[in-house]
Amino acid sequence: MSTPAADNLELFSQSAFEQLQFLREYAGVLLDPYPAPEVIGHLYNSSQSLAESTAQFGLPLFSEIAGKLAHLFQY
């Protein structure tokens, strides 16, 4: 039997893993002279979501780094 806290932690872990995986795979697009806007948008959304979720789980340094990364993709 799982608890709500354990379920939330599992959901957070799975989501964070997927977002980090996407960021790792596609961050190289920044080396392209004309990166696809939809990929940049998805990178922004992933990093912003990661910043928000890590803040909710009490990981302020991780949240700050992800937020700065989102800021980079915003521009």
C-alpha cells in the first residue's frame, strides 16, 4: 500500500527524470545557427516545469539552476 507522499515522490521522480532526459538530449540544438523554435519552446517548458517542481519538493538550489536554464531558453 502506498501513501500519498510516496505517490507524489514517485510522480516527481519520474517527471524530473523525463525532463532532464529531454534537456540532455536536445540542449545541443543551441549549437545550431537556426534552432527549431518548437524545440526551444519545449526546452523552456521542461526547464521551467523542473524549476517549479523542485521548488515544491524543497530543492532550492536545483530549482534556481533550472530557473536560470529556463530563462536562457526564453531568449
